[in-house]
Amino acid sequence: MKNIVLMFIFILTTQLLTASECYHYHTIKTYQLKNTDGKLYLEMIVKDPNKVSIASYNKVLLKGVMPTNAVIFKETQDGIILKNDTWYYYVAKNTLDEETVLIDRIVDVKTQTLSPIGFSFLLGNTWQKLDYNPYYPTKAERVKFTPVKNMPKDATLISSFPYGRNTTNLLKDKSKVYSYDEATAEVTILENLNPNSTKIDTLNESSDEYCIYDGDTFYITKDNFSTVEDVTYQFKSMGLKQSFLKLNFHRPNNFRTYLDFQDGALWSYVSAGISLEQGGDVNFYKVDDSRYLEPSGLVLHNGFLYDDPWNLVYEHRPIDLPKLKNIKDFALNEDDSYTVGKAIYTVRDLNGGSILEKVENAVSVGNDAIATFNHALWSYRHATPQFYLSNNTISFYNYNTQNTERTIKHKSAVKDLKLVFAFDDKLLIENIVIPSIADYKSVEFLGSTVDVKQGCDGGRGQIEIIIEYNYYFKDKDAVYKYHTGDNGLKVIKDKDSSSYNEANFICTFWSNNNEN
């Protein structure tokens, strides 16, 4: 019976964790330094998913830290490392809301003859990694350094690969190239790479896959260097004679990659592997007589088009070349449709192949149309979707149904105000149109704040999440505010519009964001 009860509790807990939703899961916290009257402050800003609206703001005085040339050097889960002209400092995040902020000096700037690598400093003749624990009572217990195994003294950083809480760094010295795992404080030599010519490029941005290469050697790495493989043989076995340094990368999106040595062939990169007839798998496969078509992301091969590296290798889903002279002008959209001129095309599968088919009654997105794109797309539960502007009409087009679902007529040009669009005597805000009393010609966006009325759903959706926004504007005469659900703008009294701008929004409006 005890096992059954424990299993029930486990299942229930799993369901609660899976189903829970909170606004703060989607917010973005950043830190920045501010010098005010010779004193250094650390500002903590939490922004909405739209990256504009401020959900919370706070600043703390960093006592004893001189502001001259002060910068944020690194951030960890537990703290922030600062640097000024004299010291590197560690600021413990768990004390930022307390009366006294914990700040420890960790390294004297004058002792650093080489730039620190990650959280590692050259102390004397040895590279040592900082291990800081803010929860110990004394500095001697909080600040510890661990020697880094096999780190050459003259190591310099080529690139860093953050993955979760850990980071792997690609290093070099005068003779070799290395990978440095900060989690284990260990350095590994990447054999046969020339430090003077080694390059790094992205293979699959969506899953953190990279290649590291020089003229003769080619590595691929995945998941923060958990796998590092020399795949030079994959190219040499298929007859590649050119230097790897001559290659160009074609990336239609962040998970499709072709390699091009300008010899009339393309190399498809397939992360999961390509099975060879003679046995074994490879990640790179040469396809002769192939040409990449920019900006469509399509590949022309043997009279057909292909939209994916795997499809190209296996000649799967060949797309019939449309009887269009301007195929080179096709442009790839985020939804995998294509635009050319004023038309939209999608790929339709047929038996054994595919065709590029024109979408009838689609919104024109040609020379006289503009696809809008602003931060309001990501406002939490109050988004304004993407739309098209053409012929004095705002058109909301649904790519799934391939229909225009809504239109708004306008006479004036549409002004992009970051989270809002102004036209005529109206504003398009939170996907609704409201009247505007602001002067169209001089209206400017000042900023936005968030009121979190109810931030979480209770774990199973039983509580409604309520997020509301405040928007601030000015024109030549006044300052205005709009709050979610209002019928229009309200004038904020006793404010001279010439004194306010987007740059000083936080210091002038954050403490007054509920002002009428």
C-alpha cells in the first residue's frame, strides 16, 4: 500500500509540474551598471517576452567599488563578476535584496598579464578557475581557486560554447588548439589543427552543433563538446581535394546547412547521419551538379528543386521547377512558404514528388507591401500578430488557412511605435484599434511597464493568469498613458513632454507607473 501511495504522489506531482504555467517563466532578467554622481549602482531589469515592457526594476549601491571603467565581466547563476581599473569583484545575487550587498574582491587587475578565460585567471604561472560559494560566512571560505589541468600559460580564447550551467572554451597557443571544460577544469588537445588558421562555424544553431577546422582537418562538436569527432575522412573519402578554408556555408534557416567549395557540388550536412550503401553513416555527403539559390534556400539539382539537405541526398520530394523565369528571386519565409514579386507559393506534395503552387487570394507582399515585424508579437497574452501593409490596408493573413482574416483601412502612413502602430487618429494596440488624442505627426513611444495581477495558474490552470500593460507616449504638447482595457489614451497631467524620452523612461516613470 505504501508503494502505491508513493507512486500516486509521484504521478500527481509530475502532473502539477508539467501543467503549471507562470508569467515569470517567460521574462528576461538583465543587469547593468550605472554611474550616478560618482557612485556605482547595479540595476536589475526584468523585461516581458516582448523585450520592451518592464516587469520589474531595482538598483542597489555597490559600496566600495569605484565606478571608473567599471564593467560587468561575467555572470553566473549565483553572482556577477565586475571589473574596474583595480579589481575583479564578485557580487552575490542572493544579497541584492538585502540591506548590505555582499561584494568580495577576488583578483587584482594588475596581476593579470593575459585576459581571463571564462572564470579562470592566470595567478602567477598557473591558470586557476574561480569557485565561489556565496553562502559561506567568511571570504576565505567563499573564494576558492582550482588549478586547471594542462592549460598552457599563453592560452588565448578563440570562442566559448555555453551549454546549461557549464561552458566549454576553444583555446589556442602558439602550437596547438584546445578545448577547455570549465565544469571539470580540464583541457584537451584537438589534434592536427593549426592555431593560426583554425576557424569555427555553426552547423545547426537550433541544437548547438558546430564545426572547427583549418585547411586540412575538420571536427564537428555537439552538446557542449560532449562529443568531438574528427570527420576529415568523410570529405576525403568522397574525393575532396580543396582546402577547408575555401568553403562557404549556406544556411536557409537555423537547422539546415549546406557546404559549398565552389566546384559545382554541394555537401549536405545531416546531424542524424546519412547511411551509405557500403555500410556506415556520415554527416556530410557530396551531391554533384548542385547549385544553391539565394534567397530562396532551395537547391537546384538535375532539373529539380530541393528544400532540405536530407531530401537532396536521397532525391526525396523533388520539386518540379516552376515555369517561372524569376525562380532566383524566390525568398523563403519563416513558415516555409515562398514569396516572389506579389505572390506567395507553397510546396504541395504529389505522388513521388512536389510542386511549388501559387496560393490564390493571398495577401500581396511584393514591392508595394510591407510585412510588419515588431516587439508586440511576443507580448504575453496581449500580442498583436504580424500583418501586411498594402494599398492603404492593414491585412492580417493566416498562413495555416491561407486566408486574410481581418483588414483595417487607413489613410495616413502607419507609424511603428515599437509595441503600437499609429495611423490616422487611431492606434493599433494589443490587437485592437483605439482612438488616439495624440498628435500623429509628433507622437513618440516612451516605454511600457507590466502589472502582474496574477502571475501563475495555480499549478493546474485553476487560476486565471492576469497580466496587464501600461504604455507611455508623448507628442509636442503632452504625455499620455494607455492601460490594458482602456478605451483610449489618457493625458498625464503636469508633465512637460520635452523632459521625457525613451532613454530616461526608467528613472522618470518606473516609480510612477500607476499615475493617472
